[in-house]
Amino acid sequence: MANPNRLVIAFKSLFQLGVQPVVLNALYRFGLATGHYQRVTGKHAAGGGWQLKAVLPVPKQEELLAILGGDSQKKLLVEADEIVAGKARLFGGDAVPLQLSIQGKLSDWTAYETGRASIPYSLFPGLPANDIKFIWEPARFGWAFTLGRAYLVSNENKYSETFWRYFETFCDANPPCLGPHWMSGQEVALRLMAFVWAAQIFESAPASTPERKTRVAASIAAHAARIPPTLVYAQSQQNNHLLIEAAGLLTAGLALPDHPQSTQWSSLGWKWLNAGLRSQIDGYGEYTQHSTNYHRLMLQVALWANALIHNANTPALERIRSTRWPRQTTDAVGRATHWLLALLDLDSGRTPNLGANDGAYIFPLTICPFDDYRPVLHSAARAFLNYDLPRGPWDEMSLWFGIPFESKKYVQLPRYLGDQIYGKNSWAFLRMAQFRSRPSHADQLHLDLWWRGQNIARDAGTYLYNVAPPWDNRLTTARVHNTVTLNGRDQFTRAGRFLYLDWFDAYRKNTIETGVNVLQSTSAHYHAYRRPGIRHTRTVTAYADERWIIQDELLVKPLFIMPDNHRSPREGSLRKRSALNAPRLPANQPLYRLQWLLPDWEWEIVPLPEEMHAAGCDLRLRSSHGWLTIRISTDSYTAKTYEDTFKIGLVRAGETLYGNVEPTALDGWFSPTYGVKAPALSLSMTLAMPGCGSFTTEFIFPR
């Protein structure tokens, strides 16, 4: 008999994800089980002799030097020299040994995909065990972009020789369709595009012998031939897989115009690239994966394709239905550029660590660090919005994508009222999503707060996907986000490592603040959970004196069924009295937990004075601009009634620093990129609130 839990998940997936992606995924699994993909992809194109054509723009050396300047040029050459010495910076982190070989006899890629062959993870000492991403990432050849940029700046042949040496190492150790490096069509496509770019940059280098050029053209053809048979899997995912594989096919079709499948590849890639961009960007401009990191990746794919169609001049491109972007596609990408620009912190160039962040940065054509979003966003603004934005070292990427700086419109970065709230030297993002696709994190009503370029209230990030619990992609849970959770439960149903079901939407409420000191206020709410069901309303207000107040109101069924337009002015006070006068808490009453994830700074905690008639504390943090205060409180507490449930705690790196809380291993961590976690401070308040209750948080910044 089938596992009933799996059966329930299957039915929910069918109805919540949609019939098409579930059926397409089933077809892919059927092809694996029957050996169809092993037979089809094993017949990769033999031979060679195809001519590789230059299809991408290449900036002039003087243009690069003018943007980089002396310091940036030195940083670029230092990183390139690390690669020459055998190390690469994966996911924007520290340099680690560059490993491209899989020892032992290799099996067909389908054997690894189905589990019939095991991957020798032990070959990669010092990296987390059993995580395929640490094997795949070096073989994406993202580090080749650093070598190419260094070569163009310096004319040093050692950078081209290093690329060719590693290229030959990979090809010798990983023949087409053998080994784990050929499991994913997305990984194959990313490597293909890196090969096309590097072969063009190093085309005239002394290390680029005719034999090497012939071999890279043949390898690109073999990579392109691997993608179409399993494109059904990319279509089932409805995410970055489809965009990247489509861009890879478009690239191969244009770069190998003499190949017999050139037109098929380019036409197929163009078709699915446009279809994917139009379907994966919603009406507000948010990308389907609900992640700032993957939103940036999507924009990079669009910029790459934009450079191709404006630079390449091949018969394959002429045979595509149109060599210009369809209007629907440019409208979608324009909305997406606006959406992410609105989340850009002007002082630091960073954005909230929203959703999945697995360190993806597929075309690192910049000296700026991994978490600086200006290179991609400024390029996208120029390419798709015709906006000219402030200049800086981030403009290097615009050069590589062939985007001119002489735009017609100079604009200030967009500031939208609603999800974003703005103070004088601070701003916040309140997460209130209406999902059209599965969420990657359970983060409804999460608040990200920024002040003077510093991320004060932050999103924990991702850390790792494919390791043993508790780090098997568990930073997705609502517990580690800046929101309120109920009875220790997650907001949505976790049905797999990358799958949430039973998600719900959050809705904005228009608020009118009359206080003379109020700069902006917004409110949002959701109805969620079962047994009991609750309504959570969060109101965020920014004040002119560098204060922020966040109010969380919790109402339990059936109290929240009263329509909003029938609420009386006395309703708030009635809620408070009903909570204070409630009987002793039964075992099944709701237990709420409010959490704030904060920087790992010097701290001190002071209890609130009795005259405030509220339970809570002041947490003071020492920033580079002075001490700031985070005050959390509730007036829904009396010691006689709820003493056994009321808890305040401060946790760092899974260990309690203050209070009577029992932390989990996930509490008090922040992951800036994949495979990296750093201590953070988790401030929490837990309290039982039968019927209704509230939390109040105040951020007080030094003026």
C-alpha cells in the first residue's frame, strides 16, 4: 500500500501546482525509468570541424581601464592569479581548490539522476558532504569570466593558458553524457555559454591553438545536443531551468552557424526564452521564484540574450521569426527591472536576502562583490528601460553586454509606496505576496529594515540544500523570518526540500496616519492556519525622528470574521481587555512567537520599566553610527495568567545569550551566500494569547 502522506502530497501538488507541471515532471521521470534518456542523449553528435563564430560584444581595453581604475584592476588581477594558482571563489565566497575531475569509472548521467550510481563526494575535502552544488559550481566555469576580463586588461597569456588547461582537464575527465556534470541540462547550458564567451575572448591569444579551437567547438556542440531531450524537465519546473537552457540553445545555435542543428537550437531557444520570461514574471514584476537572487539571475539571462540578438549576425538568427524582442517580453523584463530596483539599498548596493539564495551569479562580469546588485540592475535599466543611472565601477557589466551609456532618460531610482516604506535615513520592505507559483520561503509579513546602508532586521538566507538535517534547506521556515509564528508551526506545509504546499496570500490595507511626525505607514494581513485559524495584521509606521513602530495584532477564529469596514474605534481596546481577562490558558490555546533577526553586534538588554504597563525589554545594539534600540513589548500579558508561557530570549548561533528560551539549531544564523553561515542575534518574544492579543516593536535609531 502506498504511503498515505505521499498520496496526499501528490494530490495537493496536482491541484496547487497545476496539472501541466506535474504531468511534465512525470514524463521526465518515466523517461529516466525506461532508459529513454540514456539511449537518446548517448547519441551525441560525433566529429567536428565546425567553425565557432563570435556572437557577443567585447569592450575595448581602454574602456575597461577607464571604468575599473587602478584599485579595481589590481583586485581583478589578484582574483585571476588565484585561479592560475588553482583556486576559485565559489558563490562569491573565499577561494577553494578548483576541482573538475571525478575519479573512478564514470556512468551515464541518468545513473546518477536515478540513484543507480553514487557520487564520490569525498573527493572534495573541506566542503560540506553530499551536496552536489559544490561539485557542479566549479564546472559551470564562472571563474572563466574572471580570466577573460584579466586577459583583456593585461594581455597576459597566462590567463588564456589557464582557461585552456582547465577546459582540457574537464573534457578529458568528463566525456559527453558521462558523470554527474551532465545530470542537469541547466548546468550543461551554463558551461556551454562560458565556453562560447571564453573562446571568443581568447581567440587571438597565443595559447589558443587551432586544435584547442576545434575541440571547444565540438564540446559546445555536444553540450547543446544534451539539452533538448530533457527540456521537458525544465518546462515542468517553470523557473530558471527553462530560461538558462533556452539561452544555452540560442547561444549554441548562433555560435555554430554551420552545424546541422544550428537553426533548430536557436529557434527552440528563442521560443522558450520568450515564453519563459513572459510567464515567469507577474503583473507587478516579481519573478516566479520569489527570490532576489534568482530575480537577478533572470535579468542576467535576459541581458545575455539581448547582447546576442543585437551583436550576432548569422543565418540562424535571420531564420528566427523575429530578431527583436516581442513587446510582451520587453514589458515583462521592464517590470521585473523596476521591481528589483525598488529593493536596492542606495548606500550599499545590496537588496533584502529574500527567498532562496544559493549563491548563483552566472555571468560575474564585474569587480563588485557578490551581494552588490548594481552591476546587473544598472545594465538592465539601461537595456530595458532606457534609464541612465549613477556611474561607478559597476558599469563594467554594461560594457560586456554591449549597452551604451547615452540613454535618453536620467532618473532617480524608483520608490514605490506599499511593499516599501521610507524613513529619512532608513527604509523597509514588508513581504505581502499573492502567489501565482509555489513559494520558496515561508515569509509572509516578514519585514526587512535597512538604515544607513546596514541591514538591521534581516532575512536569514539559505546556507545549504543537500546535507543532513537541520541544514537541509531549513532556513526557509517562518521561524527564522521576522514575523509571528503560531504554536511552533510553519506558515505553509513543507512537502519536500524545495516544495511548499498550502500557501496563503497576504493583502495590503490602506492606512491613513494623521500624526505630524509620521512619514509613511502601511498595513497588511493574512488569514492562516487551522485549529485554530488566525488573522495576523502587521502595521509598519516610519516617523520623522528616526523611529519605526511595528504592531502585530493576532485574532483567533471566530473573532476575525468581522469585516474590516465594520470595526469600531473601541475594537482595539476590547481585544486587549478580552485577552487580559481571559481564563487560565487551556492546553490547546494559541502560543505566538515574534522574532527579529539582527546583526551580530555588541549588545545589552534592559527590562521595560513598570510604569509602561507592558511586558518586554529594550535591546541596545552598538552600530558604527552609534547605539540603536529595539524595544519589544506586549500589553496582552499578566504574570498571574500566562507566567508559564511568557518568554523573552536572545539567541546567537543556536545558543541562548539571555532569557529562558530553548533555541533550535537554526536560530541566530545569517547566510550571506551559499555554504556560508555567520552568527546573528535572534531576539524573540513568546506568549499565549487566547482570543486576541498584540506585539509592539519599536526601532529607535540615533539621529
